[in-house]
Amino acid sequence: MSGAPSGRAPSPEGGPTGLRARLAAGLRDAWQVVRGISGERAYEIYLEHHTRVHPGTPPMGEREFWRRHIDRGDTDPGSRCC
Amino acid sequence: MATRTARTGSSPTPPKWTPARILVWAAVAVVGAVAWSVVGLSRGEEISAAWLIFAAVASYAIAYRFYARFITYRVLRVDDTRATPAERIDNGADFTPTDRRVLFGHHFAAIAGAGPLVGPVLAAQMGYLPGTLWIILGVIFAGAVQDMVVLFFSMRRNGKSLGQMAREEIGPVGGIAALIAVLAIMVILLAVLAMVVVNALAESPWGAFSLIMTIPIALLMGFYLRYIRPGKVIETSAIGVVLLLLAIIGGGWINANPTLHEMFLFSHNELTFGLIVYGFVASVLPVWMLLAPRDYLSTFMKVGVVVLLAVSIIFAWPSLRLPAVTEFAFNGQGPTFAGALFPFLFITIACGALSGFHALVSSGTTPKLIEKESQVRMIGYGSMLTESFVAVMALVAACILDPGVYFAMNMPAGVLGDTVQSASAAVTQLGFSVTPETLQQTADAVEENSILSRTGGAPTFAMGAAHIFSAVFGGQAMMAFWYHFAIMFEALFILTTVDAGTRVGRFMLQDTLGNVYKPMRDVSWKPGLWLTSALIVAGWGYFLWAGVNDPLGGINQLFPLFGIANQLLAAVALAVATTLLIKSGRAKYAWITIIPLAWDAVVTLTASYQKVFSSDPAIGFFAQRAQYAEALADGETSFGSAPDVEAMQKVVTNTTVDGVLSALFAVLIIIILADACRVWIKALRAGGDLPTTEEPHTPSKLWAPSGLIATREEREIMRERAGSGAGGPGAADS
């Protein structure tokens, strides 16, 4: 999904590679937004937060993290509308 | 002091009016004006549904650019130099600065469910014009304003809930009234939504099979995500969607096989019982098994179907066949729900125009994740505009149907009789003609035994959507597939809401009962968990059972109650918002919430008044009750739509309960309004600078664009910050 489609006609200022790179960057961005909305980035966000706030301590493993992450819903339902 | 800092908020320089910009906005205004005049002025001739879409989109664009901007910067005075709770607290869990586009998606998925698909379909009995006007004007001036303002005030208070804000800013009375309102609306909402599912799936083996299959699919996804591929949400959801499509196709085979057909043919009462048991079991199981995977699945389906529908309407370009305005708008004799346009249109269409329930989302998860204050416009106002657009599409789906088919699907069974002939006669009596053959052919086209009295909105929406989808993909041959696809899509949302709603209700109940008996508050104490779950399920289960067996039609009777409860919650939210505007010295701008609050109060109180006191038995619960009680006293054995004494007794019980609830809702609104007025007067007397519970200003180090798409200036700042290594927003913006 994150792969860039082949770029097209050269534009006056960028040239084909510039345009292709921009397109690829845009698609990568969009893919990250999709992953974010689906909730798939939760572990990455945790890791980033962990290395920033508790540098030097080992972070939770991925499996352990996801287990706790989903189980949080058992005690915190969050609201949803009709 | 907190309020004083709010005033020094940095107002960004408004975008310059370049000739190109003027041209673009002039064009938007012209498109909107032309579309509105086609929609509003056509009489007698059929117009294309695309005009509704154009009118809506142009109005949304103008409202977002001008009105929402005015509220964001002049009224709320958002301040991007102020760190949001997500930046200040940043605990890597519920407080995390989240990319605005991701948060927009989350927020939209949390506010939009089956609601905007149901209300507009029911309201279509008055024609497409009243519904369109209310959905679009309502969202611009009431619904989206409420969502954004509540989001803003909650964000300034570390994401406090609406109930907490009502208690702290208005007083304990208002707070308790808000709590009762939330519990009541939850119970009624779940009952009405569950009834929509029952009406859509009863006597329909195809629909019942595909919905039942969602349970093993969700379980499978849950186990896969927990034990095989933890964290691979997209992969798991993709597998789920494929299985879901297979389940719909499989439903077709089940339907064609006589033995299996019989096996999955459920009566209304069987389904009701099944749903109640399911609701209880699902809400005590751990979330990873059922709720979490189904949530992923419904988010996927939600976004996918909304996009698919918008694209299909543009390609299919269907014509609206229902008239612009029908006589039911004025005489209040509509078969779907009784009562005239004012006030009943405005409580029937809640989600999509103004929905109090959203205030719970805007004051829950979202304010804790927001990155920059100015993003409340895009996330609060923008998400609600998107939901409103979904409601417009639902209205389109209902209005492209043959009016005769529409009414045959939405009238109570007692009025239609059992055969297509009697139904055709009943519809003709309403002033719309439909032949028995057309009714049979329509049912055959979607491979259902009957489409008569499929009330609740979902089947009608599914029928309209099937017409639109099959015009673009697959033609007539695919009608039945698309119909059941749309049914399944709605039922999936509703099951998720039933499960999640029961849990939310349970937590509230545990919290409340915890005041009396401590262990109740421990959310992992099993006996407490089972007891409170059972109580909530019993609450909505009762209304569901009573509604399904109501001789007068459950949707007809209960939907107005749901609307009133939802708008009652909106009154709480708007009253809290107004209080905060006045308390923080912004009384001169308080009209932005006072006008929708006044409208909402007038609508809700008028509707409750009519439901309680109207002497017309079609509208007033107690007038209805008196009629049936009198007939029973006279020793009659059948009356109106009730064929026997037992049914007559049911009517008496139901109308008593419904009437008392209507009165209770009206009293709650009056209490909240009176209590809020007291605080407003106190604040105005004090010169309008009362202390509020706002968090003090902390300078922000983060930077992020305000709108959906970064402007040229914002992109330049982003590049500069990236170059200098300054902290920026999440990775998705790099």
C-alpha cells in the first residue's frame, strides 16, 4: 500500500523524480493516517513515549502491550453514539 | 485568573482575500444558491438527488469557513500558545497528542452510527424538503456548534465529562438531572436500536444468517488479534471484511435452501429474546473477544460505505420520487410517526442535525487527544458536518423509492393487514398508489418474503441504498446482495452500540450504586458486574419487548421518546456551554448557544407537552390510554389495531409507561433550564467574570496545522521547524 505508483509527466519545476517523491510521501502520509485511525499505531506511540519519558528502562514487549491496551476497554468503555 | 488568560489568545491573521479566493467562494455561493432554489422551488416534477448533495456541500463549506471560524477565534478565542491536556499530561495512553486527521477519524467513528441512517428515513414521510432543511440548518447552527463548543470547554478542563461540568458549573441539581438524562436516553436508545434490528431481520433468513455469522467472525478476529497477530489491526479487519462479505453471499444460499430457510426464519419474539440474551453475554465478556474486534470491523465498514454511497449517488444520479412536502407535514396524520412537522420533525431527526449524545463523546475521549486548540473546529464542527452529510444521503436513499413502497414499508402492521392486496389498499387510502404486484415484485427483487411493515428505517434505507449501489455496480442481479449488505451494515453498528451502550450504562450504574454499597464501584467485582449488566439489559429489554409487541407499532410509539431524550441531553450540553460562555465574560457572544438551546427547549417541551396532554389519541399517550381503558371497561374485546383483550391491556400499560417518561423528560428539562438561568443571572450580576474550573495557561511547545489540509504558510513553518529540529506533531505530519 505504501509503495509509490509510477510518477507521471514531468512538471516544470520539479521534474519526474521530484513529483514521484512528493506523491510517494503523500501516500505514505495517507497510509499512516489510515493506520492511526484503525488504531494500529498504538504500540509505536507507546514506544516513542516510553523512550522519551523513561529512557534506559526496557519497554513492554509488543504482545504484552497489546494485551493491556485492549484490556483497558474492560474498565473504561469510552462513549459511542448511535 | 484562568479566564483572563483566555482573552489574550492569539488570533491568527485571517487569510487574505486574494482574487482567486473571492472567485472560489463566490462560485461555492452560486452553486449553493442554485441547488437550494431547485430543491426548494420545484413542485410536481422529479428532481435529481444530486441537487440535495450540492445544496448540502455548498452550505457546509460556507458554514465551516465563516461561521465556524467566527466561533473558533472570536467566541471561544482558541489559543495555540496554550498547551492542550494531551501535551501537558502526555501519559502515552489516554492523553496523547494525536494527529488531527487521525483524531477526526476517531471522533467521527465515535459519533456516527445507525442514528443518522434511521431518523431521516422516518422523517421522509413529510417529503424531502422539511428533512433536508432541518438537517442542514440544524447542523450548521445547532449540532456542530454544540459538538465543537463542548469539545473546547472539556479540553480546557482536562477532558472532564459533561456530567462533571454540569455539576461543577451549574450545580448539583443540574448535575443529577444530567445523570438521569444520560441513563434514560441510554436505555431508550438501546431499545429503539435493537427494535430496528428485530424489524429488519424477523422473517428474513438471509439477514438473520448473515448477522448471526458476525458473532463467530468477531470471535475469530478477537482470537487472531490476541494470540496470533497482536496489533495487526488492519490485517485482521481486512480478513473480517472478507468473511463478512462471504457471510452475506452465504445468506443468499441459505435463503434458497428450503430446510436452512426454515432454520433461520425467526419470529419477532424469538429475535427479541435472542438479542436480550446476546446483549447480556456480550457485555460481561472481556472486550477483546467480541467488542474490540467488532468495533474495528464497524469502523472499516462505516467509512467504506459512506464513501461508496456518496460516489454511487453521484454516478447513479437518481431522481427523488417522494414529493417535496406531503400533507403529513401539516395534518400530523403520518403513518410512520404521528404529529405535525413542528415539533415532531425536529425530534425524529436528531443524529445528523442536533444530537445531545455527541456531547458525551466531545467531553470524553476526544478532548484528551487533541493536539492544538484551533483544531476543535475541524474535529468538533467538521466531524458533525460529515455526520450530517451521512444523514442527507440516508434521506436521499428513502426519497428515491416509489412513495407507495416507502409507505408500505413504514406503516404499522396493524394498519396494512397481511397481504399485498390489503397493504396496497391501505397505502391508496393515504393518497399514494401502489399496486399489489409492485409490492410483491419489490420483495422478490431483494429475495425477501415480504417488505410490508418493515418499520424502523433500516430496511427502507437498505432498499434505497440497494437501488443506488446496483445502478452503479451489478445492476438488477445484485439488488438482493446490496439490500442485505446494507441491512448487515446497519445491524452490525447496532449490535456494537448495544454491546458498548450496555457497558457504558453498567459503569454509570456501578458508579451510582457505589455511593450506597462500596464494592459496587470495583469494576472487576463479578457479582456487581453481572447484577448491573442484568439491570441495564432488563431496562432496554423491557422496552424492546413491549415495543415489538405493541399493537400500535413500537417504532411509532418509542421513536418520539428516543428523540425527546436525545434532545434533552442536547439541552443539558447547550446549557452548560452557555453557562461557561457567560461565566467567562463572553455574554455578548452567548447567543451562539442560546439560540439553539431556546429552539431545542421549545421543540422538546412542545413535543413532550403534546405527548402528555394532546387530546388526539394518535399523539397523546394518555388520550390513547383513556380510549383503550374505556373500551376495556365497556367490555369490548377488540379496539383499533388491538385484536383482543390482551393486546388492549398491552396498549394501556405501554401508553402509561411512555406517558410518564415523556412527563419526566419535560420536568428534567425545566429543572436544568431553571438551574442554569439562576447561574446566568448570578454571573451577569457579578459582571460576568465568575471563576470557572478552567486549567491555567501553560505555554505550548508543540506546533501543528489547524485544518484538515495544511496551508502553504503552515507547510513553510513545518519545513522550518523540521530544519531546526524543534518538536513537531506526530510522525504522520513529517
